[in-house]
Amino acid sequence: MRIGKQDGAFTAIATSDAHSITVRGHDLCADLIGKTDFTDYFWLLVIGERPTETQRAVTNACLVAIAEHGLVPSVQASRMTLAAAPEAWQGAMAAGLLGMGSVVAGSSEIAGRYIVEVLEDSRKSGSDLKAAARKSLEGLKASRAKVPGLGHPQHNTGDPRANVLLAFADERGVSGDHVACLRAIAGEAPGIMNRPLPINVSGAIPALMLDAGWPIEAMKGIPLLARAAGLVAHLYEESQRSIGFIMSHKADLAIGYDGPAAGQDAGRKSA
């Protein structure tokens, strides 16, 4: 993107005047409030069109699957922030969302881009999905990189959320090229990486959403929106019965100190 003066200063999302508010070509008050659910509105805002019944169902399933996952780092950051600043819900929400990177929740975008990459390589080279998957996986192994969308430290025999989502996609007739690509990667990975690597929820979500028509460029928005709902639940609970400082205290007890003793560095420097 060119930095500085830009051409074409327009937005197609919303506008308003003294009498009305227009969102994606719809009158907010006359057409949308009380007449559409939030998932439909989310699609309309991002894509510019209402979702089909199948797109709505897939999005709802993915949002439900990822909204809550216990006291993960992003939740701990959020709750501890609220404990320290109970007036700053916005800061606590931001703390949780800012922690959603390549390892936690944001991994859905990385897995989605990997699926797209393998699928495009298959199409360009004319090779089947298994061959494209093997080629890519061998490259990952050579560089000692993880396989996006596969493996789980707790659910090493299979992520139940991913299994349910994929079965749901099959039943709904959503499973297309992206789900097929993910399954091809998962089928080849254990033999190449020499360890069990089941499909995880961060792999299933982008595969389903891509096959449903969601753009890869907006993929991170799915876990962000979902986890925002989960964070509201944790922050409300934190405001009612706080565990933020308990978590902080437990962390202090769990982490040992292995730095120099007091005065040790000073003694070395003076010598």
C-alpha cells in the first residue's frame, strides 16, 4: 500500500445523514434492527451480502467452537488486567484480544493461509492434493517448522471440536476443496513428521469457513469475534468473584528465580 496521499477516499460499509443510517445499502433502523440476527449482520458488514442458510450455520458452529477455552493466556491477561483496573473493561478486553497471536486463536489464520497455499500449489502444478501436501510437509520438516492446523498438546488422539466441525460440514454439504486439502495434509503428515498429528480446531475452522465462502483476508476476525464473547463472560465473572490476583500469586509461587544472588554482580564488577 502506498504511504501518503491516497486516491479514492471511499467506504462501502456505512453512511448517515440527519434522517437515516445506511449500512451496506440497508436502512439500519427500518431494515436491520430487530429484523436480522448478529451472524447475518456480521456477514453483511464484512462481505456486503447476507449469508445463505448454510453460511450462517457454518459461521455459528465455528464461533461456538472457539468462543471459550478456559484460562488460556489471553483470558488470564484479561482477568488480571480487570483485577488491577476494575474500571477499565475496555483495557481488559484489549489485553485479551492482543494476546491472540500465532500460537493462541490467531493460529486459525495461519492454518487457513497454509491450506490455501497447498491447494494453490496443487492447482498450479496439476498434482493431486496428496502429492502437494507431501511436498509442502517435507519442506516444513526440513525447516523444522510445525504443521499449521494439526496437532494438539492435550487432544493428541483427535481434537473433538475439529471432529464435530468436519462432520457437520460433511452433513451440510459444505466440505469442498479446502476441507479436502486439510484432510490430505492430515493424512500425509504423521508419516512424514513421524508423530501423531490430528486435525485441530484451528485447522478445521478456516477449512470450513473458506469452503463456505469466507475470505482468507478476514479469517482472523472469526476467532477474534468468538473470543470477545468468551472474554465478556470471564470479565463479568471476574467482576463478581475475582481470581486475577490469585492467578498472579500462584504464578509467583510457581516460577523460581535462577538469577544471581544479591550483591553477586556487584562483587564481580568491583573485583
